[in-house]
Amino acid sequence: MSALKIKKGDTVKVIAGKDKDKEGKVLAVNVQDHRVLVENVNMITKHAKPSAANQQGGIVNKEAYIDISNVMLLHKGKATRVGFKMDGDKKVRFAKATGEVID
């Protein structure tokens, strides 16, 4: 399995779907399903029963996973594709638009 180009903590822009052009921080990455959880994107309403953690219960708004192919990494405010290259003996991600190393 190849490494994913989006990681937790990255800032991404949605390029397809109902939330197109929204930006947010990646909260979680599901490697098996190739999906990401992005802050304030793909919001759903969930009906929650009262519990110890949520005494009131009721309707809760939360983020749902979105396919990783529908987001692009933001590097210096610009959406860019991501590539991998070897920097010495270390594999690093780089922005294809500028050629700069991301991390």
C-alpha cells in the first residue's frame, strides 16, 4: 500500500461535492477507506440518546468523512498536488506547484 499524500493536521481545500471551495484542517485520516475528516466540512446531524457524557441527548451536528480524492493540500494559501521525493536518505512530500518540500 502506498503512502497517503494527506496527513492529520494538514490544511486542505475541498475541490468537489456540496462543500466545494471550503477550507479546513484535517482532523483524522482513515487509511483503509481513503477518507479524511475535515473541520467544518460535510456536516451531518446525528440523533443522540441521553448518556453519561451527554445528559440532554438530542440532535448533534458533527463532521462526516469525505473521500481523499475530493480534497487538495493547501501550501502557502494555494491548492497544490503532492509528490514524494528522496531528500538524502529520507522520503519527503513536496508541492508540485512550487517544488518546495512540505515537511
